[in-house]
Amino acid sequence: MKLFESVPNFSEGRDAAKIEAIAAAARTVPGVRLLDVESNADHNRSVISLVGEGDSLVEAVFRMMQVAVATLDLRTHVGEHPRMGATDVVPFIPLGEATVAEAVRLSERLGERVARELGVPVYLYAQSARVPERSDLAVVRKGQFEGLRETIASDPARKPDFGESKVHPTGGAVAIGARPVLIAYNVYLDTPDVSVAKKIAKAVRARDGGLPEVKALGFEITERHQAQVSMNLTDYHTTPIPRIVEAVRGEAAKLGARSVESEIVGLVPNDALLDAAESYLQLTHFDRRQILEQRLQEDAPSISRPLAAGSITEFARRLSERTPTPGGGSAAAAAAAMGAALGAMVLRYSQPKDGPDPALDAAIGALSADRDALLAAIDDDTEAYEGLRTARRAQKSAPDSSAAAEAYRAAVRRATEVPLVTARTAATAARRLESLRATVKRSIESDLTTALALLNAGCVGALSNVAINLPDLESAGGDGGAIRAEARALGMP
């Protein structure tokens, strides 16, 4: 299973409801895990990190972009960060055994679909760029939404890779591409003078002769009354975080300023932070197996790795413990995953000897995808419930906080939607398998019966979780009508 990360940037960082609606669209896609949502009001921008297999990830990002085009309006958008689209940029990052070439193909598939179905012109950037200059995102985004709107039709250099030479009226345009892991790193200064931040940014960024693989801009963060040096480290091996920290400090000192705080936006590779720790602690002969968590992961992987990656023995042991997670939702997803896997086996053995049946081939592929989605749901359910517990505690400690109330409402919605996805996937797989009963060899009918029983058990168990969370969602002010309707259609009383 080859995995990719995508980190789409959306031009909205202030309206929590709109941001949640965009993020929620990704959660409806089986096999995709939403890892992080970072929003900044001054930049008026949100960065959302998610991971999944290629097809599922493309679908999830497309659904998010649909919501962004429907709800965001670039004509009224104001923020510190440069932008040209409601969805401003969508990178695909290969993980593990996945390749850059495969990530490029994902970017092209998404780009073609976005232009065709959403009417948003698409520029391929980074390693997907078909025009050399467009490997640099700053070149693609030059002039931002307003400038692009005026020149896209008249300047041949601004012709998009997909779509017509006109911006979407409210959604603008988007850059989509493949790239390696990038670290978004910001440094705050002890002055509100944005000219200081801009001078530091110019001194450290690669395009002006600074550090290689560093992009930088200076911003005024009015909410904090501070200037910010905002950077993208496009290759942290070439220019590691400690080197950029010292460079910013040195340039700030020349201008009579200090760096007082920094932040990482989105996710960061473990190696990058360990590199920083080794550098600043001046460690010699340091072996990363000296890190407690690293040793635990190596010597007892079941302690820290996802439930779905462990053995059945380990999962059953953890399920039996007196802990709230893993619980019934994870067990339901596990049962359904085994049902989908067994169903695929049944169909493989039922292929005719004179050549594969296209209908069976298609069903086997679909059941395999269902299996992977249900395996992901084992951990999704655990994470959703743990998130609900955290949000519930936060609301109790701050009963008058609207932010805590909104976080609780989002958490209980996720705890309701995750088992609904399990039920939907299990029910779909069962219907698909049942429709092919006549083609199944008689000698393996018992396996078909077992597969259907497991899928039905998973669906029933998941629906019971939906039923128990729905009242909490509605009492928290959430609209559970659509969820209730679908759940009842799947068999929830």
C-alpha cells in the first residue's frame, strides 16, 4: 500500500465553521486520515494535512476543494499571505515506497478534474511543472488573485495547464504539484516593524543569495503586534532547522531586533527535530536508539503502532482490557475488514478457468479497497473517541467557551461519522458480494456465508455506535438529520 501526504492550503483562517466544513469533506472518504488543521487569522489561511492512498487522497482533496469553491470568495478575501485561489496550493508528497513520479500523476489527475468539474484553472508547479519557471510557486502566484485575473487571458505566459484562460469568479486559480517533504517554519520578532522582517527574509532566502532550499517572506502579524519571518524549508537535509534559526538570529541582531518565538505550521518529520536537538545539545556519538520511544517502537512495536498494523492476538488482547479504546467501533471495523478480505478470496477462487471474468475482477478490486478502508477505520474509530473524550473534558473545564463548545460539537460529529463510514462500507461490500452469489463455486459457499456474516456484523455494530452518538451531536447543536437518514437506510432502528 503506497501512501502519499497532501497539504492543501485554503484562503480562510478566521471562520471556524467554514474551515471545519472543508476539513469534514475529507473525513467522508474511506482510507484517508486527516492529520492536522492549522489556521492563522492574520494570514487568513488554513493548512490541512491528510494522508492516504492515491485514488482516495485525490478524491478527498477534490471534495475539500468543492467546499472551498462553494463557500470562499477571493473578491473579499484579505490576509497577509499571498494567494490566488480559494484553494491556493495543493502539494502531493510521496511517503515510504511511493515515488515522485506517482505523486506527479496524482497532481495531474486532480488538476484535470478540478478544471473540468469546478471551472478553476490549474497550474502545475514544483516537480509537476510542465513549464520550467513554474517549478517555483512564487512565479506561479505572481500578482496574486487580482493580478492573475487581469492578465490570464492576455498574457500567454499565464495560460494554465488545465482549464480556460480565465479565473473562477470567486475561487480564483490553484497550483497543484508534487514535491518532497517541506517544513513551514515561522519566527516572531520583538518588533512590529515589518520592514525588519522583510530584510531578514531577503537575507536568508535562496533566490536572493541566502541559504539554499529556503523560501522566506516578512509579514506583520497585527494580532500579536509582532513582525514575522515566514519560511518554507524545501529540503531540511540541505538547510536544517538549526542553521536557519542561527541565520535569522544573526540577521535580526544586525537590525537591532531579536527572534523571541518560533512555530512549525502543519507536520514535521521526526528527523528534522532530532537533528535540531543533536545540534543544540552538541551531542557526540549519539545513537537514536537511545531515545526511549524509539527503542519501545523497535522492541515492542505493538505498543506504539496502529491497531490495524498489529497481530490479531495483540488486537484481541487490547480489546479485552478495561480501557475505553479500542472498543466496539474498532471491533466492528475489524470484523467487516475480515469479511471484505474473505469475500475477495471467494471471488478469486470463483474465477472461470478459461480466463478472468471482468465483473469478478472489478468486484475483487472494490472489495480490496473496502478492506483497506475498513482497516483504516479501526484506528479512525479509536482516534475519534479519544478526541471526543478530550473535547468533552475541555468543555467541562470551560463551560462558557464558544471555542470549546465548537470543538466538542466537531468531535462528537466525527465520533458519529466514523462508524457511519464503517457501516456504509460494510453494507456496500455485502451487497456487492451477495449480487455475485450465483457465480460462487459451491465448494466455498461456507466462506461466502462467513464473509457476509462478518460484513453484516460490522455494519450492525457500527450503526449501534452511530445511534449512541447521534443524541449527543444534536444536543450539542449539530445537525444530525442527514446522518440519521442514512443510518436508518442502512438498518439502524
